[in-house]
Amino acid sequence: MKHHVTLTVSSLLSILFFSLHWADEVARGLEPGTIAGAGGLAILAVWLCGTVVFAESRWGLVIVLLGAILASGVPILHMTGRGLVLGRYGFTGNTSGQLGMLFWVWTNIALGASGMLSVVLSVRALWKTWRVR
């Protein structure tokens, strides 16, 4: 199995899930969606460059590792306090609200799982590069 290919795929999935999660929060009004979000765009751009452009270098692996740690932390941050679907996240009893919440919770879980996989794979790849030295 090509571990760099697996790391690239898992990192790209984390980037996709992160962007879907962020877009859902902006659409729900949980995030402002203003120019203040440019920092998030910069994070996504650097993470994407580390995954696609610099995938074979140590710097690329470090960027992927940092992005994966952030991705793993998103669901943890959302689970603190009252939990995923309680509190300010606007759970409503209607069907469209339930489907929206299902999507929001699913992106949290998928982001955390793909992020944790990317953490393991990037640490493994970094360990191999330092061990070869």
C-alpha cells in the first residue's frame, strides 16, 4: 500500500469535510461569513498546498500534520458544553431541520475521523523521513 497516497486522500477528505462543515455553519448563521473568514481561507489554502504541492517533503508533512490536528479538534470543540445538537445550533423538530442537523453532525464526525487518520499517517511518514536520515 502506498502510504503517501493514503495520506493525501485522507487529508483531501479532511479538507473537503472542513469546507462543507464551515459552509454549513455560515449558511445557518453560526459563522458570520464576512471578510473575517479570510483567515480560514488562508488555512485551507496552506493545508491544500501542503497536501498536493509539497506532499513528499517534510514541510508538506508538517503542514498536513498541523491541518489534521486542527481537523481532529473541530468535533471536540463542538462537543464541549451542551453537546453537538443542543444549545445555539438551532435544532428544530421539523424534517428539514433534522436533515440539516444530521448533515452538520455527520460532517463533524467525518472531519474528526479523517483528521485522526491523517494525524496517524503524517506522524508515521515524518517518523520514516527522520529515521532514514
